[in-house]
Amino acid sequence: MRAWQTAALTAYFEDNPRDFLAVATPGAGKTTFALSVASELLSRRVVDRITVVAPTEHLKTQWAEAAAKVGIPLDPSYSAKGRSSSEFVGVAMTYAGVAANPLAHRIRTERFNTLVILDEVHHAGDALSWGEAVREAFEPARRRLALTGTPFRSDINPIPFVTYAPDGDGVPRSVPDFTYGYAHALADHVVRPVLFMAYSGQMQWRTRAGDEVAARLGEPLTKDMTAHALRTALDPKGAWIPSVLEAADRRLSEVRRHVPDAGGLVIATDQESARAYAQVLAQVSGEKPTVVLSDEKAASKKIATFTDDGSRWMVAVRMVSEGVDVPRLAVGVYATTTSTPLFFAQAIGRFVRARKRGETASIFVPSVPLLLAHASEMEVERDHVLGRKITDEDDIFAAEDDLLARAQAGEGASDEELGSFEAMGSEARFDRVLYDGGEFGHEGEVHVGSEEEMDFLGIPGLLEPDQVRDLLRHRQSERAARRTPAPEADADRPTTTHEQLAVMRRELNGLVAAWYHRTGQPHGVTHAALRKECGGPAAAAATAAQLAKRIDLLREWATRG
């Protein structure tokens, strides 16, 4: 048992509550904690049956396999229409399965003293009917244990069996009984530190009207142009994706020097892109990757095989975004247009599970302000907020389904306004590394395959978090010291918006890092406090004026002590 699991177990049995909500970061070991509770309740004869509710079919099987290891046989093939063998102590089902026949599950729950484990309980708020079904089916349960590892969304659907209390603004907010966030897990070496490798580059596309548009990924653009630039970058026929996949494969090779079985995962937008990415990876790595498509019957089997076979790459479409346990995943490529906070958190959660001290995770992302903002806020802990008005898609509390619907509507409007989209070409440039709330890189963007890029791709795969931070700073300063001074004639050259923002972001992140060493306050929490005081989006999407205001405020804090 890890320290947090022991503390949570102690908290649970001190109060012996009927309902208990545990919020723990992905990779921390929620399954082990829940099964420890189940085992103890069975041994004390408080309950005699276990029911596990999970988001997907694959996770049902994963729960059954984990439970079998601790002597709790669960039936993952149970359905309300059939009966389970007496050899099973419990069953595993999906939220969709509960919604299909809640009355039958209620009858079964009433027949026995039942512990219900609600895995990733925020899914009970996916639709009002799902929440009502969960409440109807498991209201008679003797005990209910709710688990989640991702930020709760904001909507009007309360999650069943979760306690809500008004915050300072009078808005109801979920109240967890035990919380174990990413920052704490990182300090305890329970999860891996994450290096975000951001890549930009020039993009060209054509509208239906025949207009050719060119823009640089990562520069301040309108919402429509940002979406089209991202879609152009992710087009497998362009140069951006092959260049980034090749860089990711080089990074995986470096990691495998220290972690021989380390694997990589590419998260794609759709099946056509996934198959195309797999072809590129086969040429780059010399090894055919595993392709996992959500509508394939063998998808779960493929994931299970990849978990243990030691191969290099897997390409998937949303299949492994949540709950799927592949501990050897160490390198990822975020090659999907889905950019909502919840999905991003779920996806990154596949890479943070630590097996031994010193392992790091490396995620390759497009230099899109929204994605970089999500990356910089990994340490911020959040709760479920009821009825909070959604005013901006950057809002971390926004409802997942609402955001997806709005994004799809926005794409449709863009197509009507700008014409149908056709990617014409792309190139990739290494932009910078985001780590622990800070940004590291060289002056301006650098060519893929350059020595400057290898300064970061070549970071050893086994390092402590502080060693990673020190090495990033050393390599950046070492390269800057070797750089030939620019001719004096260039001194009067006006600074571009891109360069000015990059300089200000680095200054802000440097001050936030200094504040961390002075106070111990996590970087993400400091950034969130600055945003609350000064307003505006995350640093990756902030304007020069907003960044300057935060820099001045943080200096004021330091002066006041």
C-alpha cells in the first residue's frame, strides 16, 4: 500500500460512511485502494456482494482481473438479462449497462448487502438519464465508493451520491472525502513528471472559394484559423506529422536506453488518420505499430497484448483516453483535434503511472495556446461545480459534452464562412519544452533534427524531477552562452509579437519557479492565483499586457514577503 492509499483507507474506516468520494490523480492507484476497501468490508461481513461500474467494456475486464489478484472474483460478462455464477462474489458492468435496465440492478442490489464501486464517477453526469439510472439502481446499496481521477465538469446534472456544498460565491461544489492531487503524487514519486515537447511550424490550406491561407501554428490567430492550422498540422500527407513522429521515435529510443520496455502512444482524431500515422511510424521505427480502433471487437485484446509484449508503438482513437492501464507508456503524441480539458487530462493520465523512481513521460503536442494552457495547469485541483455558467471554451470547468457540441457547431460555421477545408502543406519546427509550470527552449524556433532540438530529445529517461529541471536549465543556458552575438545592425530590429510573448512567458515562469522555491507552492497553483487576481487566460494564451500585469503582481508579492 502506498502512503496515500493507507491514509485514505484509515479515513474511510474511521468514519465508516455509506458514501465516500475519493479523488486521486490518474496513475496513483485508485483501483488498489477500492479493492482494499472491498476486501476489508467482505472480511468484516459488512457486505457480501461487490458491484463495480466502469465507463467502458475494456475497463470491466480490467477490474475483474485486478480483483481476481486479491481474491475477489468478479463477473465482467454479467448482464441484467442473465444470471451470474455462484462462484462470483460480484459483477462488473458499464454505466450504459446500468442505464439500460436500472430496475433489474436495483433488485439485485436489494437482495444482498452490496458495496457499489463507481469508477470515474463523473460519467454518471454524462446525461441526466444516466445519473437517474445510477441513483435508482444503487440507492439501496449498503455502501457506495465513488472514484475519479480527472477534473469534474460543470453542468446542471448532479452526480449521484456525491455531496455538494456552496463555495464562497454560493455555487454548489462537490466535496471529496479524500483528495490526492498530481502535485502531491509527483512529490511522493507515485507518478512521473511530464515533459511537454511543443512543435510549431508554417501551415498552408485552401478554402472552397479557392483562397490560400498561410499561418504559423502557435501564433495568435482567430478561433477558425487556429482550428484550420491544427488540422493542417495533423494531416498525414503534410510534413508536420512525419517530422514530429520521427522526433517522438528518437525520444522513445533515448528512453528505452534506460527503460528497455518503454512504449509510445499516438492519440489520433479518427480511424483514417490513425491508419496513416501507423504507416509513417512503421517506416520511421522499422516496426509495425499496434493500431487500436474503438469499434473493433479485438480492441481490448490488442491493448492487453501491447501492455506486455515490449513493442514500440501503439496508435489509438480515443480508446485509451481513460482508465486503461498500460504502465510502460512513456512517450506520447497528442495528434487529435479534441482539446477539451477533461479529455486532455484523461489522455495525459495514460502516461504518468510510475513503476520506479526516475521515470519521466514525454508528450509531443502542437503549439496551440489551448493545449499549452492545459499542460501548464496540470497541478491545479478542481471539483465538480453545479450550474456554473460556461462563458469560454478555455474554462477548465466546462462541460465536456457541451464543449464538443459547440466545437462541432463551430467547425460547421467555419466551413460555411470560409469554405471547405483542404490542407496544402505543413512543416514542423521545435518550439519549446513545458515542464513543471516553466518553459525551456532556445531563442526562436529551431529546425527538426538540429542539435538544439536534440538538447531536449536526448534527456535521459531516468531522472528525478529536480534533476530534469536542472538539466533543462543547464542545456538552455549552455546553448545561449555558445551562441554568437548578433550583429549590432540587428539591435534596432523591432521585436516580433511572437518573440515578445515568448520572452515575457519565460520571465513569468522564472518568477513562478522562484516563488515555488521560496514558498513551496506548486507552479500550477501560483499561475491559477495570478489568473484569478489579474484575469485573462493561461500564460500560453495571454496577451503581453496580461503577462506584464502578472509579472508585476508576482514581484509585488515577493517584495511584501
